[in-house]
Amino acid sequence: MSLQDVLEQVEAYQAEAREALASLPSSSGLLQSLLERGKKLGVEVPEAHQLQQQMEQAQWLDEVKQALAPSSHRGSLVIMQGLLVIGAKITSSPAVDKARAELQELLTIAE
């Protein structure tokens, strides 16, 4: 494989990564797939850090949705407190901030 081929692959990957980042919220599966493909390229691209942050946000938001889903198995206080602690460590976004506020409100009401 020539250097030109590698460069074209990296540029195509970067364009796809930027598109996924621009169309947030992306699914954690898509972000994970992009991260894995990026690692196989063997080249560090600037978008990789953003993809990692977005994947962490998407996974956390999925966990929050599951914990708050209307069902007979609603999340326990311990689970919600744990999610709030983890949520404080991930990069902020409007969706993350909203979920954190909702968790905090529910915990305040429960206490």
C-alpha cells in the first residue's frame, strides 16, 4: 500500500468522523465502530479524542435512559447516585447536562 493510499484512507476516515460528530447525538455503536476503524489505520487523527468523548457521553446517556425508563424496575437510588458520579466525570454537553439535572432532581426528591 502506497503512502498516497494511506493518506486517502485517513482523509476519508476523518471526513466520516467529522460527519458523525456533526450529527450528534450519534449512537454509541457508530462511535465505537469509528474508533475501532481509526485504531486500525495506525494513525492518530485529531477527531479520535472527540469521538472518544462522544462515545462516553452516548454510553452514559443510554445508561441513564435505562435507569429512568418507566417500568416496575426503576433505577434504585444507589444506581442513580452512581450515574450522577460518573456523569460528573464525562465531557459536558446539553444532553448530558439535562440528564444530570434530571438525576439530581430525582435524588433530591427521593431524599
